[in-house]
Amino acid sequence: MTPEQITLVQQSFSKVAPISEQAAVLFYDRLFEVAPSVRAMFPQDMTEQRKKLMGMLAAVVGGLSNLETILPAASALAKRHVAYGAKAEHYPVVGATLLWTLEKGLGEAWTPELAKAWTDAYGVLSGYMISEAYGAQPQAAE
């Protein structure tokens, strides 16, 4: 990620933070709509889960300028997700849901440049988490 992309992600998240509760509801409603099979991994009462999501997003976004500070927490989270039944193939669905939520929440402020910055940020973090949870992904044969 470029420093400009990091700034874009951080500035846009500062606009989401005041509506974090609504954003989390939107996120999980959408996730369960597009991937109903994951609903069983979550508690019936999603109040605490929504707070955890927004707290983790805030920590990650805040740490983008210094990734080393957030990688241990991301590694631990990835490993906990395995115990809950998460699989590597869930990460793209969660990423798409996050981008959809941000687009809805940010409205006209959601630009192609901002979408790319968030896509890149999620790609870096999810790639790391997948490798931590499931081991290094095999390289394609050349």
C-alpha cells in the first residue's frame, strides 16, 4: 500500500466511525444474506460481535502506517477464526461485504481510488491472516 492509500483509508474510516453501530449492522446483515452458511458461526445476539468488528477495524486502520504493530493481533484473530469454523474461502466474501458496507456508508465519498485503497488494505491483511491460519499458500507451478 502506498502512503496515499493509507491516508485515504484512514480518512474515510474517520467518516464511518461515527456511524459504526449502523455500519456493523449493515455489514452483518449483508454477510448473512450473501453467505447464509456462516450465520451459525456467530452468536444470536450480535451486539458484542458488532462492537468487536468495529474495534478491530479501527485498530487495523489506525495501524496501517506501521503494520508490524497490528500483525500479532491479526495473527491471533486469524487463528481464533479457524476454531470458529472460518475457512480461507470466507475471506473474499467478508472482503466484498466490507467494501459493499463502506460504499453504502460513504455514499458519494466512495470513489474508485478509495475502493482500490480499501481493496489493497484488505488484501494485505487477509493474505497475512490466511497464511497465519492455514499456512503458506502453495505457489502456482510455472
